[in-house]
Amino acid sequence: RSGEDPDRRSPFPVDLGAEGTFGIKLVVLSAANQGDLPPVPGEAPMILVSVDSTPPVVRLDPVQVGTGVNTGKVAILWSASDLHIGPKSVTISVKQDAPNATWQPIAPPLDNTGQYIWTLPPNAPPKFLLKVEVTDDAGNVGSAETPENQPVVIDLSRPRSRILGIEPSSV
């Protein structure tokens, strides 16, 4: 028994006291205590309700900047765990490493595959931060981001060197 509805009008709030999956049966009685029977062990519930207030746990691995044939691409790897992660629950955003910059999504919502290869657009900032957010089916959001003091640096330049001369060494 989880409570009574003193005003006998919908809605009827119930505090289930904890997270978990609960079977619920609504028992309605008349003023003379006539009506539905209380549930008995083994009886199927009228409805199952899952209570979830814990956000997903998200970990972002070090970002891998592509080289060679993968120049201009960034591999974003993460892990997320939660009992209720549904499809298209991952959002990846980027923020320029500059004061007052705002987060911008870089892709539509993704499945929780643990990786995304981002092809850098021509206007990609040379230094940026990444954030991975995962939303579970109850709307709880967990996130992980690159540390503020460790932005991702993209340097597509290819420095060249030239020997201008040779001087003898005394060693």
C-alpha cells in the first residue's frame, strides 16, 4: 500500500521511495469498503513503472586528430553506461577555445556506439573543446568534456625546413 487519495480526484501522486521498476495496481473502494481486492503475490500488475533519477555515466577518451589519409578528421571516442539508454541518445558539441564561446552540435543525435568520426568543416576553429552528452529514457543527462586546459588543437600546416649552411663544430 503506497497511499490514499483523500480528494478522490486525479491525479493521485505516489512516492515510491526509491529507483527501480515497480508493479502498480490501483485498488478502488466505496465508502462501504466494497470494490477491488488488494493485490496478491504472483498477480500481474496493472502497469509497470520505472523510476530513474540517475544520469548516465559518461567518459570521454582523449580525442584523436587524424594524420595522413585521415587529415581533417577527428576521432571522438566515449563510453556511456545506464540501464535506460535508448536510440539516438548521444549529442556531441564543440566550443571554440575562447572566452564566451557557446556549445554547438556537430552532428544529429547519435546512437551510443562509442565513436564518431568528425570531418572538420572549413570553418572549424583551430583550438576547441568537445562535449559528449547522453540522455537516458527518463530525461536524465550525463556528460563528459575535454578539460578547459587541454583543448583539441588542429594544425593542418605542414612545416618545411631548409639547410642554409653548415658550420664546423668544435665537438
